[in-house]
Amino acid sequence: MKIVKILLALILLIVAIALIAALFIKKDIHVEREVVINKPKDQVFDYIKQLKNQDNYGKWNKMDPGMHKEYAGTDGTVGFVSRWKSDNKDVGQGEQTITKLVPGERMETDLHFIKPFESHASAFYVTEAVGTTQTRVKWGFDTKMNYPLNIMQLFFDMNDVVGKDFQIGLDNLKAVLEKK
């Protein structure tokens, strides 16, 4: 009986330390990656502002080519919504809505993840001319991991995890556009 009490006390102490530590761990998450594409800026921007084109380069889109998709609105314009639903737990269910367009320069979207867990993020693409025939594309997102779940940031870095997926998508985007 004494061993059980000691074990229970140790478990409670570990939980208490984790909860206290989570108070001091950042909640904001910013992930951003970039690539240079050998195409003019307007051509690159006109391609990425079409959310349906993510099927051609996005890592998550390629993980389940058979996922159910629905669209609402006119692709490439503010208010367009792309919804997805997949049985693949790494793809899940959610929707992405174009919230802002600065023609030739920036697109912002709202990401609403429904499954496997509920969350929101703001994503963006930025295009910058490197020359007349080269474009730097930055792809990123911002989100929050609320207390006490932010303790998970001690065990994995979202910048590394999601950043690798963004880089794969950007490398795919480069390959797709440079073939055209």
C-alpha cells in the first residue's frame, strides 16, 4: 500500500511539474519555408492563387489522391473555399478559405482543421521577383497551441514537422512550374 501511495504521489508531482512548465512555453507557432522558381512572378502567383492547384504539389493532397473534395465560389478569388475529407488520419478533414489577395504578391487563407483534431491556422504565400525570370515563393502559417497542450512543444518542434511538409510542397511546386 505504501508503494502505491508513493507511485501516486510521483505521478501527481510529474503532472504538476508539466502543467507548471506549460505556463512558460510559447503558444504561438510560426512556420515558413521558401524556394526560388525559374519562372516570372506573375506566372507563379497566378498558379498558386488557385487552391485547386495544390493537388499538383501539396504534400497533404498527394497523401490521399482519392480524398473527397468540395469547392465553393470562384477559385483564385477572396471567399473561395476548398473542403476536404479523407480516411487517412494524416490528412483528416477540414477547409481552406482565401481571405486576402494582393495581386502578384500575397495570398492569405484561413485553415480550419476538423479531424483528427479541431484547430485553426492562418496560411500565406508571398511571391517576390528575384529577377525577370525567377521568383522567390514563401509559404507559411501561424497558429496557436493553447495551454496545456503547448507542453507538447517540448517533445517535437512544429517548425520542423510542418516545415518539412511545406518544403516538400514547395519543391513539388518548383518542379511542376518549371516543366511548363
